Amino acid sequence: MEAVMHIVYVGYPGFPVGHAQVERQKLLARGLVACGCEVTVLSRYGVLSQSKGANINPSGLYEEVRYCFTSGIAYRPDSFLLRNYYKLKGLVNEARLLWKLRSEKKLDAVIITTNSFYNVLFYSLLAYVCQAQSILDNVEYWGQRQGSGLLQRIDHYLYDNHAFRFTTKVICISNYLLDIVLKQAPQKPVLKVPVIVDLAKFYTNGNLREPYFLFCGSASYFDTIRLIIEAYELLGNTTYKLYIVSSGPKHLLDRVKQRIAQSTYQGSIQLFSELKYDDLILLYTSSKALLIPLMNSEQDKARFPHKIGEYCASSKTIITTKVGEIKYYFKDKYNALIAEKATPKCFAEKMNFIINNPELGEVLGERSFAVAKQHFDHLKLGRKVYKFISQQEEVKTPIPYQVQTIYY
């Protein structure tokens, strides 16, 4: 009988409640559990407000995955002193727990998901001391992103260019990130794991009758939201509504609300926030098309938005732009609608195509689901990662990878 592999997932606070990175963490962990692994997700501290997080147990089982807040609480205290006390407590307890698991021979691998270089250093050192593999799950590229202080810019630079050097193996969400690793650390074992989705949650038919386009994304992507609103305004068609699902700090949501209020078509634009996941899926599956324009930036070339996996699983037409990972999985007017540029005019043209050709929208949606089934299924990707981690011998050459090709 094959020994059970014990894996600990670390680096990103908030599990089991969170956005894209937590969802990826959750689904990859569930995929590994389905392979017979024992997976525990550690959160150093809570990030939810006390009103939202007080009802979450500090440790337990969520969708087949064990989790533990090493700070002892699942929420973020209002007090500055208490917040820092629990962060320190969580840090110490995290290290102690990993050492305890190592002593009990229940620690084979540590998967690190974080956007901070100093966290990669901390966890890779812990894994080394505990004689376990360390695997960086890299989903971000900071590049020359503005708005950060000096220390953050230094951390971002080190994360982009050196974080992958300190772990045993690396998982990358995109070819852009994977190529960086292969060029700068050619001996590093590396694996591509794209966006990931639980298809079983999307086997439902939407029943909302009003025709609408839908965008789902953080309020921090204001330029993207503004582009979508401007494209919608160019349609001059109020029979199709525009639904925007967004969340974030109040000042960012207020900016989105202000832009909607400025629109001539504000009565046809509806903003949703803090939706339950089942309600979000209902909006996905009832829509006429799902919108996700990507900008021609280093960040958008490197990232692979989690929503694309959910959009595909919804069996609805995706309208996006020809940037980054899109070209490896989608072809215009075959399984998606792909605008040449991220401009309101180009995007409006694709939205108009759906209005004028609703029957083709159904075909595109079915084909986008086929992409999810072949490439993004959490069970398939869980097996892929399990095989990657279970190669205990030292790998002298990179694990071969193939650039994904258009599914048709």
C-alpha cells in the first residue's frame, strides 16, 4: 500500500473565505485530497472583520480540507495592539506546528502561495529545517506596478526575480511566469498549473430572464470596469443590461458607483457586491456573455484570472482580449470572442456580436465549457500536482512542458 503524502499549504491568510488566491488554494488542496493526500491549510492570522469572522472556527474541516488559524482566531481584531499580538502568535505557532508535524513524520511537502518575497524565504527555510519539499505556487508578477513604497518595490522585485530560487520546486499559473523560471533557473523542476475550477458546482441552468452582460472582478481593477462601462455605453442598446459584480474597500466601491452614476445608461447598469457563491453562479449561468478584458501589461500577460475558469465552467460566451494566456486556450468566434485591443470600441464590437447572433453565443459557451473540462478541472490538476510533488528524487533537468494549444 502506497504511503499517504502529508502536505501543508501556507502563505496566504484567510482560508476558507477569500477571493481568487484562496479559491485556487482550496481547489488545488481538494484535488490533492482526492488523490489520497492529507492536506492542511495554515493561515497565520485572520483577515475578516470580527463581525464576519467570529463565526468561523479557528480550525476544522472545510470541503474535505483541514485548516487552522495558527493565531487562534479567524478574524482581524479592531485593536492595533491585538492585531500585531495575534500576527506574532500566529508566526510562532506556525513554525511550531510545522516542526511538530515533522517530528510525527507527517510533513512531506510545503506548498507556498504568497505575494511576498520575505514569506517565501521564511517558509522555504522552515521546510528545509523540517526536511520537507517546498513548492512555490506562483500566480503573480509585480513588474513596475506603481503605488508601492520603497520597501514594497524592493520586495516585489525580489519576488519576481528571485523567489523561485529558494524553493525545491515551482508551480506557475502561466507560460510567462514559467519561462522566467526556465531562463533564470534552468535546473529548477517546474510545472504549469493554469486556472482551476470545480465543474460540479456549475451543472445548473440559469433562470434569470433579463438579457445581460456580466463582469466579475475586484473594485481595484477600476480601469477595467471603466473600459467595460464605456464599451457598454457605445452599444446604445438598453435591452441588454450590464451587471457588475465587485467587492473591495468602501473607497474603491464608491469610485465604481460614481462612474455608474455618471453614465447615461445608469438605469441599465446594476452593481452587486458580497454575493453568496451560489448566487454568483446563478448570475454567471443566466448571462448572455461574461466579460473579462485584459490589458497589454506585464501583469496581465503573466496572470491568468481565476474568473476565466469559472466563466468557462458556466457554459457562457467569454468576451476578452488577445493578451497572455488567452491565445493558448481560445480562438476568436470558435470558443470565445476575442477583441484585438483593450479599447471600448473593440470590446463593444464583440458585445454587439452577441446581441446580433444570440444562437452562436450558445455554441461558443458549450465550447468554452469543453476548455474547462479538458484543462481547468480541479481533479485533473490535483493528479498532475500530486505526480509532480511525489517525485522525491532530485530532478536535474526541468520537467518538460508543452505550450497549451487552442482547444478545437
